[in-house]
Amino acid sequence: MKIGELAQRAEVSIDTVRYYERDGLLTPAGRQPSGYRVYGDTELKRMRFIRRAKALGFSLDEIRGLLALSTDPDVAEVRRLAVAKVADVDARIAELQRIRAGLSQLVAACPGHGRADACPILHALNDEPSA
């Protein structure tokens, strides 16, 4: 299959396929005499793996590690990486909840009218006490 078909079947853009090739996540396919790259089921499977791992929040470096581990018969390291990713997601959720709580307090304190120099949101962002 050509790059457009690979991209469509993997549900990514052509630019994404090219980027993963440049980044070494996808082995550049062979070329036809016409110069077109040729991709097979192996590249499609890899692209889908990368897309799903990205959707779960894994970075490209982490995906590279998962791909390397995918041929290892012992999945203990894969599990360890997934557990670490869950902990990372939990930490990000906690941080987002903290941010949400802070923003909610600022929104509740703001009347939504009046002068900018009396705005509690702008005061907080400037690290000034509200008037």
C-alpha cells in the first residue's frame, strides 16, 4: 500500500507517517521503481500501536521503549511502564484539579463587570492583593 492508504487505514495523517519514519519509530519502507514507498501489514500494525499508545498518553520515547519490549517474552517491564504511566496520569489529574479549584475561586470572586484595575482575576495573575 502507498503512504496515503497506510495513513488512512492507521487513522493518522500522511505527515504523521513521515514524521514517525524520520523519528525512527517506523522503518522506512522500500520503494517501487516509480519512487513511491510501499507499506505492508507490519507497518500498519506498528502505526496503529503507536496511535493507540499516544492516545493512552505515552510519549514517543516511551512508545519506542514499548516497541522494543514488544518482542521480549517477559512482560514485567511493560507492566512497570504502564503502572508508571498511571501514576503520571494521576499526578496530572491532581494538578488539573488544583488548577480548576483555583480558577473556580477566582471566577466566583469576579463580578464580571467593572474596571480592569479592580478585577480579582487580573490581580491574582499579577500576584497583587484584590482591592
